[in-house]
Amino acid sequence: MKTMLKEDRFNIISDEYKKFIIEFDTEISKLGYGFGGEIGSGFCWGRYMIIYSKLGVKNKQVAARIYIRESSIVLRLYLNSIDKHHQYIENSKPYIKNVFTGEHGKCNHCHNDKGGICKFRKAYTLDNRFIEKCNGITFEFWEPSLKKLPDYINLLKEFYPVRKTRSLEVV
């Protein structure tokens, strides 16, 4: 990752953001996720995008993306079953909790709402408040920093617990 971020195309972001990406890459790899050695096009989310998915499995479950934009980055986490983790989120630091409770990504019941069902809607309850978010833009952490990195990794661990593998004892 460190070598890739030295490429001229990444001069659009600061050294601090590059350090964050390198450290995030190191930490998420400990959870069994990787980016496959490729930083691709960001399409409508930014100039470039790093996609982290589960390694060593057939179905590549995406856990996180980093959008590299002009002069900034955004960390987006892919989180499901929010209600199961409500206590963790309710007790999180404001920069974590606000992503779940703030106005950004609020569902406006757009044209994807067919018969009251929208496959893009995230609905959950936090602090006794029912919240609906549009899954297309949920759980984005703007201005991520090394200081906040442990909280992002702990959030991932909450939603994607590392499963302990049983070692077979050879006798």
C-alpha cells in the first residue's frame, strides 16, 4: 500500500491521509480483509476507491471502502443488523454515533420504494428513535484520522467479529 500511494496520481491527498490509509490497511488485514492489491476508479464516489473484502472466501463480503477524493478521503463501512449492535453504537464516541443518527443519508422514500419495501433502506432504532437511512450513502466517516482509527477498527470488530479457528492438535 505504501508503495502504491507514492504514485503521482495520489498527490491529490495529504500525507496524513496516506498514513491513515496505510494504517487502516494494516489493521483491517488483521481482521482478514484485503484490497487485492488494486486501487480502482472511484466512479461517482471519488477519483479512486479502495475496496476491502473478506479474504479466502468465495463470496467477497465487502466490509469497507475508502473513497479518495480531490484533497480528502472518506471511509465507508458496510454494516448490517444495526439493531443488534445498538448498545455499542449508543455508547460510541460522537464521531461514530453521529454517522448513525445524523441527517446525512436520511431516507427520503424515493422512487425505489415499491409497495413500501425498499432494498436500499436501512431501518433501525437508536436511543429509542426509529431511523431510516438510504443504503447508498450510509455509514460514511468523513475526515478520518489516525487518532480515530482504533474506534473505526473496534466498530468493524463489533460487526465483523474475528472468528477463532480451532487448531487441531496433532498427537
